[in-house]
Amino acid sequence: METHTKAGTLRRPDGTPVRVLVVDDEPDLAQLLGAVLRQEGWQVRTAADGGSAVREAREFRPDAVVLDVMLPDFDGLEVMRRLRAEEPRVCVLFLTARDAVEDRVAGITAGGDDYVTKPFSLEEVLARLHGLLRRAGMTRAAAETSLLVAGDLTMDEDAREVTRGGEVIDLTPTEFELLRFFMRNPRRVLSKARILDEVWCYDFGGQAHVVELYVSYLRKKLDNGGPPLIQTVRGVGYVLKP
């Protein structure tokens, strides 16, 4: 698959170009997306089906995957499960021609970080990828070292490492960003609307269930054997109480 590199503004923390894998069985669309992403100075590879996508990901080790839900062999959700099994932190942007809420939730549940519904604008795809990569720490300039602490929960924002009671907790980029928002606002009740705006950077079509879904993910990972940290305030939102 074709790969190209040139100077860009958004890069990995080590200064190397961001790597993006585009998976779509429509050759013209995959080629167009690849061209737009290369203009950002990113390295890009493409795949036309699930099997080749998994193989490319193993070799290429992408930072982000633009993944069509409908593929000729097995669907994008299965591709996502296989990718997450090997690299849980890769950012995933689903492409789907279906706009039903059930399909959106299925993509997020499988491990995707965001989605766009066909037909979409190339600017929208690019903006979503920029948001995902920034949330995942793909910025050229290093931020000041920042350690967030809430009870026995610790987050190293530079190392992007979370521990509770000394045990490392593996989070996806979106889970990490959601937890960081909570940890930057301890003991403050946060509404679902504000969480959508701050973490996803847009209102997600007003789908508050996305917040509920990710809060449930965090609770499962954070509260394993320990007292719950994120509490529900009925009718309002959530609060982090260490």
C-alpha cells in the first residue's frame, strides 16, 4: 500500500509523522481520503477489506484508523475488535452509511472513538481526526509535566499513564480524555451536555447515551476491587469524588 511523508503541523510526540490507516472498499473514496490526509504531512496506508486491514495494522502500527463499517469480508466492528486486542490505544474513526442510533452505539461499543455518517465532507473527517489525535497526545510540542491526583487515583498527563493504588489502568484515548476532564474538576458536578462539549468537542447529535456508555467503561476499569470514584447525580450528571 502507498505511503508518503512530508512536513506537517500535527505530529507524534517524538516528532515523527502521524500514521493513519484508511479502510474502505470504495477505491475512489479511499484514494481521496488518503490524498487529503497526506496533505497534512501524515503517513497513510489503505486497505480494501477487513483481512488486509488487520495485516496492514500489524505492520504499519497506525496512530489512527479511518474504518468503514461495511466491508466485503467481515465488518468494521470485527476489524476494530481485532485491532483493539493488539493495540488498545489506537484512535478509530468509523465511517458508516447508516445513521441509526443503534449503529452509532455499536461502533462506539466496539472500541471506536468517533464516527461520521456518509455522505460526509472531507473537512469533517479531517477535523474529527485532528480532535482524536490531540486527545491521544499526538502533538508536536511537549506540554508541561502534569500529575493529577484524586485519592489513590493518579494520572500522568505527559506519560498518559493512569494508576489506582499503584496498579496501571489501560485506557483508550477517549476514556483517558474523559477521565482527565473528571480529574481536572474533582467534586464538581458535570452535566452530560458539558462533558459532550468538552471531551468530544461537539454535541454528538445530542446523544447523551454516549457519555453514559463511556462512564460505564471507566467505572469497570477504575473500580475493580475498590470504592467507586465516579458517582451519578440523578437528573444532572456525574461527579468524581475521591
